[in-house]
Amino acid sequence: MSIDIGIIGLPQSGKTTVFNTLTGGKADILTHIKEGVTPHIGIAKVPEPRLKVLNEMLHPKKVVPAEARYIDVGASVKALAQDKGIGGELLNQLSTVDTLISVVRAFADESITHPEGSLDIKRDITTLNLELVFSDLTIIERRLDRLENSLKGARLPERQSLLQEKDILMRLKADLENDRPIRELTPDSAAAIIITNYQFLTAKPLLIIINIGEEQLPQAASLEAELNSQYSGEKYRTITLCGKLEMELAQMEESEAKEFRADFGIEEPGLERVIKASYELSNLIPFFTIAHNEVRAWSIKKGTTAVKAAGKIHTDMEKGFIRAEGISFNDLVKCGSIAEAKKQGLLRLEGKDYVIQDGDVITFLFNI
């Protein structure tokens, strides 16, 4: 299972540069998505140091990290919401992602004109947030119009269901119009179902990436702290990233890139910072499976049960679930092998309701 992350931003903000940074890709940064052109899509391996430990301990033939899939739509969200053609298709693709990245320009470059004529981080954050709100309001208003038509000929209990949906959408509309994104709400169970069904953009976790220049690196930490005092929450966070530099580093050999990062005082690669923040905002955790001489990492939501985790691997595993054999990563490292873990009684047998923990090493037993 991969985490899907959509990348949005104003023109000339460096969206595609950030996309190349995260995926190691070489998408053309000088052109923009135009009508009829598909978005840039790339895959990144999720950095996971525990996989290296498992590889050295178990010596499998194959080690497979979890993946993150990035989608750079390259167009205004507001424009997509207004367009029922190709823009509507792109918006549908964006609505299925797990998390959104909003790229905001902070770097100065006279050769690249800012669409607003000047640099203003807070203005651009507000503009992008309003584009997401506009998209959700457009969806709600279209649905409310259809509900009004449906109510004219509806009978009980269909009418009651339609009225409940209308009431929920009206409340969401009021919150959005008062600058309250859906991610900040605490919906009841009925509203939560509606929100999930419509895949509203302001309901998604949002990571704001401030795209800085090399000369701003010494001030990156203080800028990040300042912005997080205003733009952060449970599903909302701001980080700084020098997109141009990180894109160049991502295309180097790791040893060479490490030296350059040290010279610039960058402690952690951009990809790792973004993935870590995306995981935390998306409430995701990794677990590991050992099967067929392969160690593989998977991403699941916190609170996922064993049977549902098995289903993320294959639907047959969920349907025919018998039990899970599991051990924590730390316990396995202490034992040194699965055989020793069995001897020490640390290899647990868990049922379908067991909640998978961060770093669990699991083997699923199932019957088709």
C-alpha cells in the first residue's frame, strides 16, 4: 500500500521542482500543465532505517520499502473546480489522495516573475487555502442543487435521508464560509460518512512547504517556527525546503549528497523530512511482513486491526484470515531471529481484532 500525496501551488512557486526533489524525477520545470495534459506522477521509496536492520538480521532475498506516490497537477485548484472537462478529471484525481502538499514560494529570482508581482508568504498561503475552500464549496453547492430537485418527488424514508444530507452539507458550507476547513471540525458519524464520500480537499491533511532559496537556509528554522505558530494543527503543518538545492542533491550519489548537505548545514534530506511530516499528519504507521524470503514495509492508519491490515496486502488475506503471528521490531532485534523469539515466547498469536502497532513484524495466516 502506498500513500498518495497531491502537490498544489501557485504558478512559479516551484511545485515541479519539489516534485522532482521528492521522486528523483526529471519532469520539465519550465512548462506547466495545460488542458488535456496529464499530471506528473512519481514514486518515492519511503525511508525506513528499520528495514536495513531486518535485512542484516534475516538476510532475505528481497527487501521492499513502502512507497509514496506524488501527483503534481500543475494547475490552479480553483480553475479545476470550475472546469467540468479535463480539469474536473484532474480534480477527481486530486480528491483521492491521502494528503496534500501546498508549495509556497519564498525564494527570490528576478528571472521568474511571481504571478502577484511580489513575494508574500502569508498572502500566498491564504490564497491557496481559499482555492481549496472554493473547490469544496463548489462541490457542496452542486450537490445541494441536486438535492433540492430530488426532494421534490421523494418519499419517506428517502426524504429523511436526503434532508439529513442537506442539513450536514449546509453546516459544512457555513463552516467553510467562515474560514473553518473541514480538517479542523469534529464531525459526528453521519457527517463523517458524508465527508468521506465527497473527498473534500479541506478535509485532507495539509503540509505547507515554504520553498526557500539557498541564501535563506540559515534562517530556515526560525522562519519555520514563526509560520507554525500560525499555520499548524493536528492535520496542518509548515516546513521549509530549498527545492532547487534539494532537487540537485536528490540526483547525486548519496555519499556526495551527504557531503553537500553537511556544507549547507542540512541535517536531513528533504525527502525524509517531507515523508516524516506526511506520515504524522496522515496518522500513518509502518509495519513489516516476512514471507517468501522477502521483508516488506507497509503503511496503514493508526488503529488498523490485524484483519484489515491483512486486507491491505490482499483482499483474499482478509477474507480468509485465521490469525497473525507478530513480534515488535525491538523484541525481534533483541532476540536476533524469529526462531529465538519463538523459544523465548515473544512471538505472539493475535486474532483479527488485534490493533497493529508501529514497527510490528507480522506474518498473516489465512485460508482461501
